[in-house]
Amino acid sequence: MENKIEYIEENNELTILIYPLYDKRKQNMLTTWLVLFSLCGIAIISQFFFDYPTSTKLFFVVYLIFWLFFEFKVIYAIRWRKFGKEVITIDKESIYLTKKIGERGVTERYDLSAIDTIEALKYKGKLVYNMTSSYWNSNHYTLTVNINKQQIPFGVDLNEKQAKKVMKTLKETVKNRVENKL
């Protein structure tokens, strides 16, 4: 997806919009998986109305806890891929990182002067990278802003070229804003 990043500069603010990777075929497969997985959960829930030993009902409860976790993860992934976007805004004093689905989102604000570095996120091992880069996972971050030795990841699903461009733009903008503030 070539047009997944949008740069907007107005009113002395830089806003970068990053849209998630959307693959219609994979989205349809994920939706089909969700429907079938939901039917499995409904089948297990229906078994509570029959007479089973306590140990079997305990198994059903444990199963349903895992089922609910994955059900919500997949629903979130489907919504993220279809309606989501990341919004990175830099004004004179702060950087705002927002992850939105539709019109709702969570925004984190950080002072520009507190930023130590902005860099590519390094994964510790191929297994972790492969697990976070699957289509149903909406947390495949590629960049990080380091503030007071804390990593704040952002930049979901960017390829290497896109990540470098976003990183370069952010570094230059932060540097200019901090220097002009002094």
C-alpha cells in the first residue's frame, strides 16, 4: 500500500496519518474465521445448560476465557484494518501519538524537550517479529520514541522505506521545534 502515509502541515503543526495495511482477501479470511470461531464459542456456552460434572464445566469456563480473549483480539484487528489510523501530531511544544478506530482513539502527549531519540524498533528474535507481524495482530510497531529511557512504540505496519521517511521527518521537525524554543 503505497499511499498509507499522509503528511499535513498547517497552523505550525505537522500531522502524520498512518493507515493500516488492508488486504481484502485477508480481511475476508479473518472475518470468516471470526464467524466460525464465534460458532465454537456459542456451542460451548450452550453446553452449560446440560448436566456435566463440575470438572467439565470448569474446563468450559477456562476455554471460554481464552475464547473471549481471541474473539476480542480478532474483532479489534478487523475494525483496525478497516477503520483505523495512527495520528502523530507535533506542535510547538509537544508530540501527540493517537491510535484511532473511526472517530474514537487514545492520545498520548509528550513534551518535545523530553525526547531522547526517535529510532527504528528492534525486535528481540525472529519469533517475536513473526508473531507481531501477522495480519490479525494490530501491534506490529516499527518505530519508537524514547523518553526518559522508556520506549513508546508507534508506526504500525510500516515497511523499511516508509519507516525511514517518517523517522527522518519526525527527527527534523522535533529538532527544529526544540531549537526554535530555546
